[in-house]
Amino acid sequence: MKERQHKVLDHTIIGYFLLAIFVSLFESLGSQIDKLLGTVIPDYTVETMSMGRTVDSSMGVGVALAALLALLIFKLWFKPVYDGCLHKYGLKEGLLMLLPFLIFHWIGSIVSWITLGTGSVIIALLRATAPGFGEEIMFRGLGVANYMRKIQSERQIKVIFWLSSIVFGLLHLSNIIAGGDPFSVLIQAVYAIGVGMLFGAVYLRTGNLWPTILGHWSVDFMEMVRVDLSGSGGVMVGMGIGDWITVAAAAFAAIWALRLMKPEHNGEIMELWSKKWGVNEN
């Protein structure tokens, strides 16, 4: 059988952005499922502001399912050399790496519940699947895996670590268009860079996306239970005491991520990803 070529994706940085766009296209289709769900599930759809206009927003399980489909296609495209990123090995280790940050963050969310009040737990659980699955697959799952397929030097690991973290954070600035308070959104973007650093480090160290999906899902679920974010679809409109605690948790996440990504771990990361890709294509 003729070997399948991956000429475009062999350009790792270009490939990272192309794969993010690829996932986003699937998610836009998945959002149509969420619109249908919004017609039968009360409060699943929320009104948000976009470019000065009021629009209905529905994002949840439809987006998550579409992102998973994109991940499956990626795995099939590289079959049989790539073993995928959703499996058992590395799951426990990844969750333990995330646990200190998660506890810190959950405390901030609970403070927000107490000071602001809460909305529907079920709706929050459903909505949190969109960022939990969608953002992890878009910003880390495909692009990081493809990058690790081609690199030849341990020093190159830090490039995808920083790229995926910064892009993840800066994309949150788009919440200004959705009507978010500019200062709060800016803080949210910086916060997301710190959290993205930890999620990226855990993914690179374990080769398993489940820990970051579950961690991301839990963080967004805890936040979306808040009555203010429940009503705004997750768009920040101000900063409260609980928010500053979660910002501190993100700062802790960034510091912890840098420890997880110390150069002494580079050899271990390279070996892990070489095994994940089977026969090295370099």
C-alpha cells in the first residue's frame, strides 16, 4: 500500500493552526445540534451581545461530539502509526498533576457561588462539555500531537508548549465582541494562558488528553453554575472575590507547569511521543 503523504501537516506550526481551523469547522456544525437542543431544553440557549447585536448562543454537547469526530478523523488519517490520545495509560498521573490546581480553582468557584448565587447545575454540566472537549481538542489534542510527530530536537518541545498556551489565552479576547467587560476579558485571557500552560504540560508529559478534558470540564462546570455566568453563557462581565481566587489558581498553574516542563523531563517526553507515533516518520 502506498504510504499516505502529509506534506502540509509536516509543517508543524502551519499544521497547528490548520488543525485548529479543522476542529472549529466541525464545531460550527456541532453547534447546529446544540441549537436543536436549545428548542427542547429550557435555558440551554442564552442571549449574548455580538457586535452590538443580540444573538442566541447554544454551545454544549453538540460541539463536544463534533470535536470528538474531528479527533477520530485525525487518528484514522494517521492510522496505523498513531495510537491516539484518549486511553487509560497516563490518566491517573495526569489527574494527579492537575489536582492541586483544580482544588485551588474549585475553591474560587465555590466562593463565587456563595457571593453571587447559583443557576442550573444540569445546564452548567451540559454547557461545560463544549470547552471541556472542544477547546482541548482544538488547542491541544490535534495540533500538539501533530507537532510532536515531526520534531527532532528536545529544544523544540518548548515551542509548542508556549504556542498552544498563548494562542489558547489570546482567543479568549474574542469575548469582548460577545459583550464582555474589556478589563475582565483581558484578565480572563491572561488567566487562560496560565491554565493553558498547565494543560499543555500535562498533555505533553502523559500523551493523554483525558486528564485535561476532565479538568477543563470540571473547571468550566464549576464556573458556569454561577448565576452571572449561567445567564451570560460564560462571558465575564465583572471581577468578584471568587474570580481573583481563580486568577491566583491560574498563576499557580503557570508556575506548576514550568516545573513539569523542566528540561530534565524533555528526554522522557520525546520517548513517550516517539512511542505514541510508532515508527518515527522523521
